[in-house]
Amino acid sequence: MKLKRTWGNTAAGLTASMLAGMLLLASSALPAHAAEAGTSTLPASTSEASLPAKKDAVAVTKEFRIVTLGDSITVGYEPNLKQQDQPYGYVERLQEQGLLHGRTQVDNYGIAGLKSSGLKTFTTAIKEGKTLTSEAIQPSLPDPRAGQIGANTAAIRESIAQANLVAITIGGNDVSELLGTANKMSDQELQEKVKELLTTYTANINATITDIHEINPTARIVIADQYQPMPEVAGKELYAKLMEASKGFTTTIDGIAAQFTAQGVDVQVAHVAKEFIGGEGTMTHMIRDRDFHPNQLGYASIAEVFSKTIWGNYTKLTAPAAGEPMNIIVSGKALNTPYKPIIRSGKNFVAIQDIVNAVGATTVWDNKTSTATITYGDRKVAVKIGANAVLVNGASVKVDTPAFLNKVGKESKTYVPLAMVAEGLGFDVQYLAKLKTVFVNP
């Protein structure tokens, strides 16, 4: 079971230099704010998982492929992230939401410190098949992975060409200078500066979307507007000015999307900015760390907006409590059973009848050989109690830990290795450590 990534340690490897030039403040926290409307909740093992036995395993199930591009918000950056920690931003949450809908693969090419000009340079090089150094993408990028990413444009082009969706966050570094200068400008000077920044931004985003569309004319493109991170406690006058600039940003990106839509290009806006209004101090690191990046509450909100824009819904996911068994979600529904999953030798085992019922398969038990044969479409997996191998369509496949009988109350249930059985039946199995959850999709 694995979560496919084309990027390794991202935010954890970033240097503090990326924070240079950001205006920050320290003050009291503001009331918590997060969008709650229109969400559903799926905590650990709360809903029945059942599928009609109508799937044909012969049919090839396609993955929903997502490519993410952009800046440090795409990376999932947070200040003070420890070297051993992986980021948990909106992209990771977007993969979780995708897995609730079916097989999903996410390729993340976010670059911390990127501006819209750097993104334009990057996508043009991808389209033209040219490699780039970090400096060629954008001078003085703080992301130590930028050069490696720039050298990988051929693979990135193929990834975009196969994508169903391209999700983008960009623009924060374009307008971040306003955080330190807006309070020193007159209204007219600020309006002129915002107009200048947005004119440049518009040209860069038009070119970026055009490049992506040329690489993949059928991909859906979803781009976020830019939230305003400064809390009102910094000063009402400054807050009002920055909010006006943020509104101008949203109006601009809405206009860009509308123009492309009129040309038949599938471009939509994830309206993130409005979710941060009134919660700037609690959804970013501005107050505690003097940093405008989202905290976990902020990233969750961004993911919710993207999910609703893409799929029309968002499901809250929670990891099981300490000491509780891992979550198993089959075709978007949590496996709810009295026969709890068991971990042996680092492998997850489930009661065979539970997984059979969940995927809509059939099973036949041979008492003489202590073997259960599971059938799904044209695929068969035969699991023998205590054997160090299973038969997948007649071929022997070794297992580290064999199936076993587990007594639950007065009953003895056959427990089988989840990954081996599910993959043997042709399913996609992904384990997300952050949620302590396995997603199984036909």
C-alpha cells in the first residue's frame, strides 16, 4: 500500500530565507473562522461500506489524475516544520477527497517562493520541452528543490498531458509587498500599485493557462484567488486597504476564468479568499510566527474550497483515536464492522467476509483445505489458513504473514491480508499515514 508522490520532502527542506521581506506582526488572536456549510463528516468507521456485486473486473478502471502547480501553498509550507515531517497542506487533503471518489493520483510540482512570472516561465519551458535551472525559473528562489524540478520538465509535461485536473495556487508572492507598503501609500497610490501588479499577474496567468491548455486541451484547470492574511488588529485602515486589494485580485482572476470559459477552455476559480475574512489571525501563522502562510485550519479550508469546486462536496476525515484500529474506506465508505482490523508484522488484516461484502465479491470456503476463494469479475484470490502464499488467478504469490483464524467473542473469523487480497482482485490500495486510513478503490 503506498501513496504515490513525485515529490519527496518539500516544506521540511525549505529554508527560512523564503520568509524574507514579508511584513508581519504580533498581536492577540482573533475568533476562529472556518466555512462549515455544505460539508459531510466521515469520522473513523461511521458508515456502512457496501457495494452491489455488479462490477466487472475485466474493465480497466482509470485513475483520476491531478497535477498541482504553484507556490509555497501548493508545497504545503508551514514555518517551524521539522526536518522529518512531511507537509500536510491542501494538496494532501485534495488527494484524500479524490480517493473518496475513486482511484486518484496526485503529482505535486509546487515551488516555494514562486511568483506568477516564475510560473509562466516554468509552464512555457514544460510546453517547449526545455529544462531550467532554479535561477532560470525565477531568480533567488528559496526552494532547494527548484533546480531538480526544473530539470524534470519532460516528465512533468507527460504528467500534465495525462491529467484530468490541474490545480493552481499562485499570486501571494506577487502582492506580498503590499503588506509592508500599503499603510504608507495614499489611496490613489495604492490603487495604481494594485493595478500595476494585477496587470502583470493577468498577463502571466493568461500565458500559463494557455500553456497548460496547449499541453492538455481536455484538462480542467482550477486556480485559487488570493486570501488576505493581515488581521484587522494590525489597524483598521490598513486592513481596509488590503481587503480592497484582495477584492481586486478576486475580480481579476474571475475575469480571466470567464474569458477562457468563453473560448471553451475549462477554467474555474476556487474562491479561497472569502473563507479567510475575519479569521486571518486564526487561519494563518501571522500572529504566532509572523508568517502569512496558512496553518492547518487554513489549509483545511483551502482544501474544502477546492474540493467543492471540483466535486461539489467535501467530506471531513479524521484519524482514529489512539489505540483504535485503522480506518478502512472502500469506494468512499468506511468499513464499519465489529470484527476490527488487526495489524500483524506491519500488515493490515481484515475479516474476509467484511472485505468481500464491502467490494461486492463472492467467497467460497473449502473446509477440507481451509481455503477461502474470493471471486470478483474474472479475478480469483485463494487464501489458505497458515499458508505462506496465496493464489491470484492461479499464480502463487508469497505473503510475509499468512491468513489466520481470529476469535472474536464466541466466533472464529478468517482474517486475510488486506493489501494482498484487494490488489489481487485488481483494486487500488493506498494507505495515508496522517489519517491512519487505507483507501480501497475498484
